[in-house]
Amino acid sequence: MLKEMWSLRGRYKILHMTWFAFFLTFVVWFNFAPFATTIAKELGLTPEQKATLLICNLALTIPARIIVGMILDRFGPRITFSGLLFFALIPCLATAEAHNFSQLVISRLMMGIVGSGFVVGIRMVAEWFPPKEIGIAEGIYGGWGNFGAFGAEFALPAIAVSTAFLSTGHSNWRFAIALTGIICAVYGVIYLKSVKDTPPGKSYHRPKRSGAMEVTSARSFYAMLVMNFGLIFALGLLAWRMAQPKIHFLNTSQMYVIWAGLGALYLFQSYKAWQVNKEVITGKKHYSPNERYEFRQVALLEFTYVTNFGSELAAVSILPGFFEQTFHLDHVTASMIAASYPFMNLISRPSGGLISDRLGSRKWTMVLISVGIGVGYLLAHNIQAAWPLPLAVAVTMFSAYFAQAGCGATYGIVPLIKKEITGQISGNVGAYGNFGGVIYLTIFSLTNPATLFTTMGIAALICASLCAFFLKEPKGSFADHYIEEEEEAVGALEADRIMR
């Protein structure tokens, strides 16, 4: 596959066009972090407000990934991804025109919706590649797309400085951020006209019911309710953070109103889930062995994504300021050094998927990589000003490799759980990555980088233990076709035999 993918034809064309769409959504999603210090100085933001904006950037991605996953399964990745790319222009222009903290909060909350684009490409790639190649294909998609965070960290400060003449000699961060939105919208048109949801002759499998994820047992239904509550909790935590005295965005009464709204949202979400799955819950419907899946496996993948992608989100958000303050560097230099973390996505995430394909066990790949994540962050805990800068960068890149390889390994499993609801499973797993980012950044805002690195390291080691004991190898992990496609082909042959 690695030789064939440069042909830029067929499924490889779809892969390249899709990872680039994801790349652009990450550029705009992370277009604030390189300018966080500059914007804070220009608009007079407190350190607490600056930290809160980093959390806001992640917040709405949590519900957005779930909602977009449902839209994706219903309408297909072509329309869904194009729509998100068009939408990206709105929060980019809103950020570029912001002149106070409140305006920035609103624009960054909207930007979080763009961060849901990742789940769309997961389904698109899964439609075009067989299970035996899904790890490397999803790894290339995720890794090269995540490289957009590097593009933002590395290129946007240079664009802002080079266009300073347009803003009376100051760093023109407003132009740089607006430009990313315009590019996204243009590519949205190109993507809409250039791709298809499935290869020729292959049907697009949609869930039988919409509104919530289908489960195949009553136990899975209750497990799903518990995991859904975790996402609501993360949003409630954000509301609490924004009501703190040093933030000055919400008062206590407004926080309680938001909590009440989140509670109502959870009840509504639970009701919709009951509607979709009531026949299973009451025992009136039973799935055949080939149709069943364990939601516990989804929950474990959600936790792995907390420890790998959630930690990546937190690290990418704090590293520019961390290097700037720890080693007393100028803003542009610190941003470029911090960009070494997302830069690793070019090789680390695809390698995680490739190892998952080649090792012969997606489960044990996940366990070993999770251990590496834990060790990497526990090493990063010790970084301080007395360290040689190259050593600090090396430890950062070590952590980056395992965290991003873990993302590739996770999404080497996700499409194999249940094909027709891949969008919803991807959305839930992806949302927990953002859940992790919100939790980690909240811890950072209340403590310091050392505590954050320690927390992320311990969480990863706990995750490795749980995966070792409870994660199962998906059925058909290395087959030439998905189980659903094999059943469809058998059905077609049987129908043809009957007709004859």
C-alpha cells in the first residue's frame, strides 16, 4: 500500500483529499494557540482568561463530534465534510474581528465545532479501504491531518509577522486567522465536487434508526448512558471554570442555568437512546451473534483516546507558552519549537496504525503504546529551565510519538466495531478525546505544567492495564473485506442462485 498510495488514483486519491480536508480543519482549530500570548497582551487578558480560551476551543467539539457522527452516518462523509469546511469561515472571521474576552469566548466555542471534522474522514477512509489495511490508512489520514496543528504553530506566526505592515507594524494575527478560514471554505467547494462516499458498486450502509447509537444488549445501553454523562460533565466543568471570579464571563446564576440546561440535554439524549433501543432493553428484540458488539469495547477506546488524543490537545495548547516561559524564548521561536510535537504526526500516527496492522494484534499494540505514553509524560514532568533545550525537545518528541501512535492504533480498531454506525462510534470516541483535553487543561489552569504531565502519564498507565485485561481483538481485524460486505456478497450470490 505504501508504494501504491502515491498513484493519486481511486481510493488513494480519496485518502489524500480527505486527509488534507482534515489538515485544514486542524489549522483553523489551532489557529489561536500560536497567538495566545500576543492576543492576551493586545486585549489585556488575564492568565486565567487565556487558559480558559484554550478550554473553550475544545468544549463544543464534545457534543459536535457526536452530532456530526449522526449526520455523517445519515448523509455521508462528502456532504458532511464539505459543510464543516464552509462553516469554518464563520468562527475564523469572528476571531479575527474580536476585541474583548467575551467575543473571543464565543468565536472559540464556535471553532470547537470545526474540530469535529476528524470523525468524518474516519468513515470515508473506512469505506474505501479493507480491514487488513485500515490501520495504516486511518493512521495516514489522522497523522497527516493532525499535522495541521504543526502548520498552525509553525506557519501562522510567520505569516502574521510578514504581513505586519497591514496592521501598523504589529503582528498581524487577525489577517493570519481570517486567511485560514477563507482557504477552508474554498477547499470545501473542491472537496464537494471531487469525492464520492463509496467506491463504484458499493452501497453506503446507514443505521436502521437515527437519533442515538444502536446497542445490541440492555447492559450496553446502561453503559452508554454512563459514558454519555461523562461528556455532559466535561461541559459542566467548563461552565464552572468560566464562573470563577478571575475569569469574569459567567456569574453563579448563569452557571446554574447552564447546568440545568445540560441536565435537560442529558435527559433528552437518554430518552432518544431509549427510543432507539427500547426493543432490546425490553427483550423484544435479539441480535444475531454476527450483529452484536460490546459497548464495553467502545468505552475502552474512549478511554484510550482520552490518554492519547486528549493529552495531545492539552500539550499542543500549552507548549508554546511553556517553552516561552521556561526557557525565556521569544514568541515566534517558542512556537516553532513547540511545533515539534504536532510535527511528529507525519510519522507517529501512521506508524501506530501500521504497527497495528503488522503486529497481528490490535489489542496488544494498544497496550504497549499506552505504556509508552505514560513513560513519556512522566519524563516530561521533570523538564525545567536548567535542562539543555535540545534534551527538553527530545523528551517532548518522545511523548509526542507514543501519544500520536496511540491515536492511530485506536482508530485502527474503531471502524471494525460495527460498520454502519462507524460515524457514531467515531464521534463518541473522538468526543472523549476532547473530554480529556478539557479535563487536562482544567487541571493545568488550576496547577502547573509538571502536575499536568504527571496526571497524563498516570492516566495512560492505568489505561494500558485496563486494555490488557478487558480489550478484545475485533472480529475480522485483518480480513480482505468487512463482515457486512461479506454477508452482502453472500446474500447477492444466494439471490442469484435462486433466480437461476
